[in-house]
Amino acid sequence: MSRSLCINIPEKHWHDISKAPKDGRIVFVSDDWGHVDLAKWSNEEWTAEIGVCDVISKFSYVSIG
């Protein structure tokens, strides 16, 4: 069973995935269908933390606080 997060991130906070940090930091990612997940760049690919985003197209930074 595939899961995705139910979270509302304003469009202005999303960035093209090509500009995402590839230093192991966890970020929100989204695919063209609106599935959102937490993921990090590892071993030359995006690794989903919770569910599956098929073709990741954008990212947003995670902030707590």
C-alpha cells in the first residue's frame, strides 16, 4: 500500500527538483499528481521516507517551528 502525506504547502514554497539539496537533508517532494512525501538524496537517487512519489518534479524545504 502506497501512502502520501496530507499537507498543504503554498505553491510559492515549491522549487524545481533540479535545485534541491543533494547533501542528505530531508525535504518535501511532490510529483505531477500531487503526491507529497519526505525524501532525501542518497546513492545518486531520491529515497522516499514514507510513501512513493513516482516522478518527482518539485521540492520544498522542511522547517519545524
